[in-house]
Amino acid sequence: MNPARFEWQTRCEFNAYCKHSLRNELIDALRERKSRKKREVNFSDLSPHEEKQLFTVDKYFVNEEEEAFCAGGLKITAKLLADALHSLPDEKRQAVLLYYFFSMTDAEIAEVMKIPRSTVQYRRTSSFELLKRFLEERADEWSEF
């Protein structure tokens, strides 16, 4: 068999295979689109009751009494703790949040903030004193009856 003829035949077979595959993919895509179109509903066609089921509203600090906890004889609420964190200077707050909420090490925080590791450690530990003072001034005495 002629090598050029064999190569031509192989190309034609591959070309036919590709066309067949693309045709089948198009058929699948059209079938999927048709199926999806049967299930889809326009927002304008929804009833008010159905519209309300599409979203949710977070209600933070609605019932603070249940979310309070005792620490050092003081009643700490989630809102009070959030206010305490917001009272910190930005650089100290960032160090505390990255350390406790993102579980980053001082070295990782230093790399992100582009400062020395010892500065991160100082900011984080000095934040505790500020948080402690803030909470002591504003927290209520815990009393369980």
C-alpha cells in the first residue's frame, strides 16, 4: 500500500470521527438546553411567595441574651465582642483576625503584611490588653438566677 494513500485514508477517517463526535456533542447540548428550558422559570413569572423563597436575610444580634457567655465573671455578647474587635487599630485587628480566624502563623502573617514576624507577634499580643480593657469597661456583670 502506498504510504501517502494510507496517510490520506487515516486523515479522512480521523476527520469523519471528529465530525461525528462534534455532531453528537451538538445533539447532547441541544437536548440539555431543551430539558433545562422546560424546568426554568422567569423571575417575572414567579408569585410573591415563590420570590421570597429565593433569598434569606441574616439576623445577627437579634437575640443577644441567648448568645451571651460568661468570661471572667463578665457577660460577653457577640455584638460586644464584634465592637471590641472593631475598636482595635486596623493593623492590630488584621493580625488578630488572620491568626485566630484564618489559623495563620506569625511568619505567614508577616509575609502577607510585609512586616517582621516580631511586629506581628507584638501587634497580636498587645491587642489582648486593648480587648481586655474594652470588654471590662462595657461588659455587664454575669448573674445567674
